[in-house]
Amino acid sequence: MEMVWGRFGTVLTAVLVMVSTFGCANGLILTGARVIYAMARDRLFFNAAGRLNEASVPGVALAIQGVWAALLTLSGSYSQLLDYVIFAQLGFYVLTVGAVFVMRVRRPEMPRPYRALGYPWIPAAYIAAALLMMADLLVVRPASTWPGLLIALSGVPLYLLGTRRQDNV
């Protein structure tokens, strides 16, 4: 941008990146705390995280998320942390988009409040591209990708344990 707009372009780009980053971080923080809150409400996480404070905010869930984020910052460089997160996030995106296919097979009569643009080709292409990026990360950056995969997979036995406990109650 400096070559195109001079010093103004550099400053403008930096400001736009900061606004975008803060907006993204805000959404991720608030969404993450609500996920923890919902898990606690479903008895899949600590009960305390399933309560709202006097401001109707899941304060305990926000604190848990903050502690976890602080611990992750101690795990290595920003690049490594980004690899942890990106790999796991891509995996969850693949599962989410794949659910469109599953639901259309299992529940074809169910009303669809949204349209999957270009179905089935665009969702399938997205899944293929995400899987290729995940495979690339596993090959090119295995030291920082495997921990992210293991962290995400660590939730599976905890989920199964939690749902088994709910079935017995």
C-alpha cells in the first residue's frame, strides 16, 4: 500500500487491519464464552460456567476462556499458536459443512431456512480445499499442527464421558 498510496496507504492499511482484528477477536471471545456456557448448561462442562452474572454475561465462562488463552500463549510462538488454531478450526468447518450433506440425507423433509449456494458442488469444493490445507499443515508444519489436533480430539472422550453420565442420571 505504501507503493500505491504513500505513507497514508501504510497508515490506512494498519488501521484497517487493527479494526478487523479487534472485531474478529471480539466475536471469537463472545462466541467462545457462549459455547462454554451452552456446554455447561447441557452438563458437558463445569456447572459454574453455565450461569450468567448480574449483567447477564457468562462471566465464569469468559474467565475460563481467558485462562485457557493465557496458557496457550505460553505454548510457543504466535505462528505455532496460529497453526494449532487454524488446523482445528478447519476441521470443525469441514464437519459443519459436511453436516449439510448428512442432514439432507437423514432429514430430507426438514424445512431449510437457508440456501446452500451451489449445492452440492460449492460445499464439496470447500470441504476438499479445507482437507487439502489440513493435509498440507500436517506435512509442512507437523510440530505445531499435531498439538492442535490432539487438543481438539481431547474433547471427544470428555464429551462421551459427559453424555454417558447424562444417560445414567
